[in-house]
Amino acid sequence: MKIEKITVTPIAIQDPPLLNVLGIHQPYALRSIIEVTADNGLVGLAETYGDSNTLNGLNRVSELLAGLDPFCLNDLEARVERGLAGMKVKDGSILAPGTIPERAKAIAFAAYETACLDLQGKLLGLPVAEVLGGRVRDAVPFSAYLFYKKARHIGAAHDDPYGAAETPEAVVRQAKAFVAEYGFKSLKLKGGVYEPAVEIETMRQLKKAFPDHPLRLDPNGGWTVKTAIAAAHELEGVLEYLEDPVLGFAESADVAHSISMPIATNMVVVSFQDLAESVRHGSVQVILSDHHYWGGMRATQALAKICSIWKLGLSMHSNSHLGISLVAMAHVAAACTNLTYACDTHYPWQQDEVIAGGKLKFIDGALPVPTKPGLGVDLDRDALTRLHRQYLACEDLDRDDVKEMRKYDPNWKGALPRF
Ligand SMILES: [Mg+2]
């Protein structure tokens, strides 16, 4: 089997006005859909970020992939290196993917590796989880990803289906709706939005409403060390972990050494290069893996192994995404023996879908790992065309939550730490 043709299609998907430490989500989130066609007619799929750095990287590499055997992933890595050598990346915010050259490589490799694994599975008649060594679980638990949010985007004619959530009570209502619809057994709140006292109160009300659900809070590095330690003491017995209360190896370690709950991260430790320094400092206790930017699914399995060696917990990070990403996350999570926490997903916030058959279904808060060959999903071509048109009509081709927030508050800075 040899690769014949690559198609990278940028798409824009509707995204609700979700609040975070930097500002607010824009009306559309950007993704790319990758199709890798082999000479036997099989097509491998992948989904990744759709920002301009990622697209630039994917397109540079695509020119070098003709003739590659999808089983030769070391050769793929060499071609990605070659394709991205000397590529300039645009600066982005701390929440933007692909803004560091090393990360751009990890992202491009991960996307094409996913499509190659889909092709391998299709050729062998095996699901990707089996190609990765075999599933150790048939369904992957996900956490409800709760957000403070506005009722509608600026300029929208009506409220979105989720409504406003700008108080602790509204977040509890949101949690009840998510748990009723999806059966989630863990709850995560995106924090760093309001004064810590408000967010602590929100977590306490969630604990009262869901005494048996493990809870997490993620201020996205928006707190000072002092604020983080004080908040963690108040949330003793309420949270299973606190995610990225502060930025920096030393700062995170200062917090970690003063509190009893674990610190999880997708901001302090974001690559293999970060692991040694984090372990040396004792900065974090749980790593949020993400095959999209950690260099793919096999790299995620390597990360899982490192976590088990250093007795670090393992969970999974998410950005706004569709079903191809979700099944890829499920396959790799199913093939990691030491997944110690439910994974994050934005999926319930997305109305659009690009896979045939529509939105995937969670059962009791978990996604059944597909049993069909490859990733186990097919493209809905009409949806892809529609979502690509949506992309072509987009004003902003890079995510900018700070800029969006200035539409609500012209003096908004989006600077960290906030509290
Ligand atoms: Mg996070």
C-alpha cells in the first residue's frame, strides 16, 4: 500500500460563547479534515487544528508524502521533519496550537500518523486500538466539560441552545443537563473567569448537587501562587484535582508542595522536553495527554508509559472538535493501560458534525470504542462541503479569544495571571 493523494480541508464549526481566562470563544472554531488516499483505494482520515500555522505545516508536508507506505511511520516522521524545516510560525496566544516550531511538527506528524493508522487498520481489518496493541477497555470514560458562558454571541439574533451560565447556580443547571443527557460521571469546570471566591462557590454547589462525581477546576494558569494555594485549601475534599492553577515549573511546584490535592496540566507540561524539568521540580502530578499535539497516538502511549514510571496520573485534554478527533481519542485512550482519570471533551458543545451518521453517542458518560476497521468512521461529504464553506466565510482564520472578548469589553487585556 502506497500513499497516492492527500487532501487537507479546513472547516469552521459553530462554537458557543464559552468563557475562559483569556476571554471568550469566537462563533466558529477551526479544524482541518485530512484524507490520505492509498493506491488500493482505501482512504485514511484524521482531524486536527485548523489555524494558519497548522494548515501551513500540513500542506508543506503533504507534498512529500506521495509513495510513502502508511506502515512506515519512521519514514513519515523524517518527511515531516523535512517538510517543516525552516518553517516560520506565527505567534499566537497560550491557548493556540502550533505556535512553536517543535509543536507544529508534533501536530503535523500526529495528523498524518492518525490517517496512516486508519489506513493500516482498514487494510488489516482491525480497529486502530488493536493496531496500537489492543484495547484494555471497550468504552472510554469522559468528563462533562462545564463552562461559564454568555447566552449568545455578539450580534446573534437569539440565545444558543445552552443559554447563559454566569452564576454558580447556572453552572449547576448546566451540569445537571449534561449528566442527564450524556451520563457523565466526572465534572470539570473551566475556571479563571471570575473571582476565585465565585469559582470556589460554584465547585461547592456542584459538590452538593453531585456528591459522588469527582470534580475538577481548570483556571488555565490564571492565578498567582498565593491565590492558588488559598483556593486549593478552600477546595480540600471538593476536587479530585486542580488543573493548571498557575504557569511555570517552579510556580506550579510551589503550589503543589503546599497543597494536598494533585495538580493536573496541559499548560506547564506540553511536550516530552518538559517532562524532565517537571519531574525535577515536582510541578505536576497528572498529565493531560493529547495525541493532536504530543506527536500522535504512539507518542501518547509512550507518554502513558513515562507517567506510570514516574507515578504520574494520566488524563486527556481537549479542544473544540468533531467526531473524527473523538474516535481517535477513544482508540488511543483504549490502548493506554494506565488512564487514571476520565478524559476531557468539548464534543457536547458542538452542533456540527462531519462524519456519516451524525453525532456519536456517549453511554453512561463513556464513548464505546469503535469495533470497525480503522478509526471506524466515514466522512459525510455534504457536511464537509458545508463546513468548508463556513470556513471560507470566516473573518478570523486564527483563534483569538482576547479579541472576541474586546467586543464585550473594549478595555479587556487578557493578561495572566488575572487573580
Ligand atoms: Mg486545561
